[in-house]
Amino acid sequence: MSYNTIRPRLHGNKRVAFEHLTSVEKRILVVGDLHEPFTHPDYLDFCKEVYAKYLLNKVVFIGDIIDSHGWSYHESDPDGLSPGDELSLAVKKVSKWYKAFPKADVCIGNHDRLASRKIFSAGVPRKWLRSYNEILHTPKWKWVENVTYDDVLYEHGEGGQAQAKAKNNMMSSVCGHTHTEAYVKWFVGKRFRCFAMQTGCGIDIKSYAAAYAKNFKRQALGCGVVLGGHTAFNCMMDL
């Protein structure tokens, strides 16, 4: 079944499902870095609109679901939330994302790892650690270091942007991590081609957790769309 034969069922003006689900290509929404509880207040609605507009059927979170500002290795705002209060608020906000996208792959980002790094530094055995799903109440999310669909590699992106990853891996690569970049770049050789996508992010630039970047370039607020591994583009929020 080609995509051209697929039509969504409508409920009022909203797309609510596909008439046929068999043999549908993977049409992936790539959600940028959230850094909850410091996500832009309109980012969730924006991602839901993109998901509906392009008839998407799969979701990959590119990493840094939580910010972990209160227990970072860097200096934290002394007037900010305590680590416990920040985590409680993050869990509450993540629940809205889980309700919108209850089944998703989640690439583990460097901010997601901060708590486990602290525990490791303290010499505490891993048996004392709880899973991300237990802590954030996301039982159906699949937390992964990376994941591949249709020969496209999705990972958070520490250690280099997507264009470096695509060249090094010799395969299409999608990354987040760099908050000020959003692009799709194709590399074409004599016998193969691949693309590199930086997704942008969903961070609220007015939050104190983003204050470190106030003199940097503005964050690229947006998400990514990958259709069947052959088409990729960025969707950007209004400034």
C-alpha cells in the first residue's frame, strides 16, 4: 500500500486515525530536547499539530527529557527550585507528553543521565537505581541510547552534530543536543546518499535554566519529521 492510498478518518476537523494501518511507512515525529520542567509552554501543542498535519505514526524523543538543573555538575541558580521540587514539577509536565504520545522511543540525553552520574560518583551500586520509567511514570516509553528506523540512526548527539555523525556512520543521522541548530543536509556520493538532521529544541528561553545561553544565539525552537527514511524536514515554531 503506498502512502497515496492512505486517508485519515476525520472527527470534526481533527485527524484521529488511519483507515488502514497495515503496510504504512514509518512517519516519524522527532521531538527536540525538552529539558522539563523548563520547556516552552507552546511546544507540546506545536508537536501535536505537526504530528496530525503530516499524518505521522511514530514518535522519537531525541533526548534530554528533563533538565536536572538543580543537581547539575555546573552552577545552579540559588534562587531556583530545589532538586526535589524540580523533579516533581518535571514529572508533572512529562505526564502531559506521555498522555499525548504514550508509545515512543526516547534517546537518553546527557541531562537525563545526571542523576545516575551523581550516584556513580558517590560509589552507590547500580542496584539502588530506579529506571527512567519508574521515576517519570512513563511505562510504555522505550529508553534507548540510540535507535534505527529505515536505515536512519536517531541519537541524542553528544560528541558531534548530525552532519559529523552522518559522515562518520555513513548513514542518515538525526540528533538533538545542540539547541541553536536546526537543519537537514544531504550528502551525495557516487553510490549512496544520506542526510543529517538537527532537530532544534523545545526549551523556554525565558527560564532561568536557559540563562547560561542568554548571550548566545537564540534557541532553534522546532521539531523534525522523517518520512520512511527518504524524506526529512524541520518544522519551526514562530518566534
